[in-house]
Amino acid sequence: ANVGAERLDDILTDLIEGMAGIGVKHVRIVTEVSPGLVAIHLSSRERINPAAFGKRRLNLYDRTLGWLGGGLESSQHEGSAEFIIRLPELASM
């Protein structure tokens, strides 16, 4: 099994479920691909406070993605938040 893909799946699922858990009704998922790199953007028009996910949890995701050569960013602008997962392309099985 591709451990990197499994970890990415776990993190994406948890972030989306976490967004739903704090009342977000519409999650926007956008992917961005450039040579050797992939970015996944999760956002909502609804107000999200990234702190609601817990700093320790977000740091754990960032460390896990770091082991895969990537990272997790969160930003807040104009009342909405966005999570961005950046990774090198994962080999497909």
C-alpha cells in the first residue's frame, strides 16, 4: 500500500469532517498541479476559525505531510478560511 496516499486521505477526510463538525455546509475543494507538485485547497464561504481544529492537530498534520515532503498551511481572509496541503506528486499504485 502507498503509505503517503493513505496519510493524505486520512488528513483530507479529517479536515473535511472537521469543517462539517463546526457547521460548514459547503466545502470547496480545488486542486492545483504543477510539474512534480500538487496543492489541494479546502475552503468555504462560511466563517471558519482554523483554531477550532486545534493547534496540536494542525501541527500533527503539518509534520505528517512534512515527512512526505510537503506541508499544511491555513489562512484566514475576509471572514473565511482556507487550508492548503502542498505535496510532491505521490507515486500511483
